[in-house]
Amino acid sequence: MRNLLTTQDQNFYRELILKEAYTRLAWKMKYSEEYPSTFTARRSKSTGVFNPPPASKLSLPPVVQKQEKKPVIVRRSLSEAPLMRPVTPKTKADLYQGLSNEGKGRHLYLRKRAQKGPEEKFDYPILSSWDYGWRLGDYEIDLKTPASGRSGIVRNTFYARNGIFNVPTVTDQLG
């Protein structure tokens, strides 16, 4: 907040305002005939007195009635499948047991629902982004460490030459 109105900032804003004013003036001088800002209105011949036209010459535009938009209500028939699969009775029972601030009730219910993936909660992908990876669990994934991969090269060249002993633990291995 201290450096909002320094002399340098004030001079900058003053120069910016002047540049904008000069730019507007230059545009107005160049295009004033093509784009007039005021139109010449017909003035009555009498001076200072407003003479309205006679009532016979006045015509009003036709009245246009606005069409009322009806709200669109999407009703599903009983034969259509619901969007989300129903909750298991055990999970639903957890919703009514205890209070959320104790970690039970709604809090526990939402935690259990969040643990399930979209494939378990829905019959088909609702969003287009769900198409990627939908039913990915159906495919068996075999991960094998490549023999000529980078980790093997580092282990064989770096550790042996520099006298550093590589003692892998159980948690260091993949799979």
C-alpha cells in the first residue's frame, strides 16, 4: 500500500491519460465526418416554444407480446436406468449412525463413497473425460523392469566404480 501513489506512478498515470486523450482526439479528427457523434435535428421555426406534432401524425409502434418461456423439466420414465447405482444397505445405514464431527454419519458415508471409483458407482461413463481409463481394471497389467533400463545402467556403472555399495531393500523393488 505504501508505493501506490509515488511520484513516478502519478507521472505515469498522467502521461497515460494524456496519451489516451491525444489518441481519441486524433481519431476524432480523422473519422469525424464518417462517424458523427451528434445528429442535426430539425428545429421548429418558432423560437423557444415547443410545438408538438398533431395527434393525427403520431403513430406508435405495434405492441409485441413476449412469449413466456416454459421451464424445461426432464422427466425420466420408470424404464430408464438411473444415473448412479444405488448405495449398498450397509453404507446407507452408516449415514444415519452418529454425527459428522465424530467421524461417523455423513462424514463416514462420504468417505466410503469416495473410496469407490466411478466404475463402481455408475453403469456407464457420464462425462466424456471418464472415457479415458473406463474399465481399465479389466485389463491385466504386467510391469517388468527392463533389463537395459536406466536403473540397471546406473547401478552397474556408478555404484561399482565409486566404492558406494548398493544394498537394495525390499521396498526398493517394483511389483
